[in-house]
Amino acid sequence: MPSEVYIQNTLELESLLAGSRALVEVELNTLLPSSAITPEKIHQAIRWSVFAGGKRFRPALLLVTGQAFGASIKSLLRSACAFEMVHTYSLIHDDLPAMDDDDLRRGRPTCHVRFDEATAILAGDALQTLAFKAIAEDHQLPAETRITLISELARAAATPEGMVAGQALDMEAEIHQVNGADLEEIHRLKTGALIVAAARCGAIIGGANETELTAVTSYGSQLGLLFQITDDFLDVTATAEELGKTPGKDARTNKATYPGLFGIEETKAAAVRAHQEACAALDQLDRPTDVLRRIADFILHRTG
């Protein structure tokens, strides 16, 4: 992806995501320690996990949202990478035996399987802190903006409002039965919080006002919910090759999911409702939002 114009004018979302991914991976390569630096094993584990593939959806969302508000790629890129670092750290830890105990991630052995459990824990710890370092040292942005971005990311990743809280509630739901409201709250925290923050941070870098941030937050919230609903659906319907991870694991581990609670047809309907509400939030913005709409379309119809 050679330029910002490419993101703004691309007609194919897959091309947009591929271009965004290429930019992010170049920057990640510069931000992450070389695998040759001591302690080599930790750095090899970090790179094994970060460069295992994936669509880089959260960074792409930050980049596209920021550009809708007039921000440059240069001003957005480090923050985009920070979100990918936090997301990857969460995947490393989610896959651990004490959590979801998964052997496959993004089509290859999970970090603790490829290395060992202690190394995986440390790799995740390092990625989380490197994410905040990337933003704190981003001299493309004013100090006040960096502080705001760090606060946004920390809130989305932590507890009680973010990803860690969602993971804790998700684990409790394996033991205690939950209702629809409980399940939506789990999804909004575990998956949605980081997606909301990615959209918000792009808008913040672009100078969005409070009214615009409210609309972006609504969009991101529905997008995050849509993402997790389709994830639940695909765990039931997709193959390991399509998912890049082990399918059917939710049912085997008694995870609270939309198909498990509502069935396949209502899960499809819930996805459509979340998609519609995400697009309705974009109607409140007097900004170029076509790509953001097509991101919602892409998630609704994704197959892996």
C-alpha cells in the first residue's frame, strides 16, 4: 500500500486490508525487538505470534477511521501497531492452558505449544507494555494526544470496562448460566472494547469533536458486537482451515455463545441488527464513511 490515497480510494476492501496490513507489519518490524537480541527465546515467541498472519483488523479500523477525520497515515501508524500488540498479547494469553487451552492460532501452533507456557506468558506481558511504549514515544503526536490515546487503550484492555473484564466474565459463564443481556455484556467487553477504542483513537488523532466521538463510539460498539456474534457463528459452521483455529471449541468448553443461547437463525438475525445499528451510527457523521460501512459489511459476511 504505497500511499494514503490508496486507502481512501480503494474499491476492494480486501485490497484495503492487505495494504493496511503491509504498512502495519513494516512498522511492527521496526517497533519489536529483533529475535537475535537477548533473551532470544522471548523475542522469537513475540515475533512468532505477531507475524503469524491475521487481517490486522483493529489497526485497519484505526487507520480508516483516522483518515475519515483527515489524519495522516504517519500520525496514525504507531497507534495502529499498539492495538495489534495488545490484541496479539490477548490471544497468546487466551490460548494458554489456564484459559482456553488452544493448540492452533492463525493456522499454526499457538505460542505456548511452539515454545512453552512460561515463554508465552512473558511474550504476552512484553507485548502489552511495548504497545504503550509505542504510543508514548510517538513524536508525530502532541504529548496531550498521546496521554489521551494511552488512557483509551488502557481502559479498553483492562478492567472493569475492557477486555480483561470480558475474559473474566466469559470464564465465569462456563460455570454459571447466563442470559442474553449477560452474553452481550461479555461480548462488548471481551471483543468490543478494543474495537471501540481503535475507532475512537483514530478519530481522536484526526481531531474529532465530542459529538463525532459519540457517533464513532456507537459505531465501534455495534461493530464489536457484530464481530463477536459472527465469531460465535463461525465457531459452529466453519472449518479449521477457514478459521485458522480450532472450531467447535466453544461448545466443547461450555462457552456462552449466541448460537448456544439463541440458535443459528436468531444469531444471524442478531448479526443483521448489529450491522444495521453500526451503519445508522455512521449516518450521524458528516465525514467520508463509505469504507467504514464496507468494513461492517465485510464482518457481517466474513467466512473466517
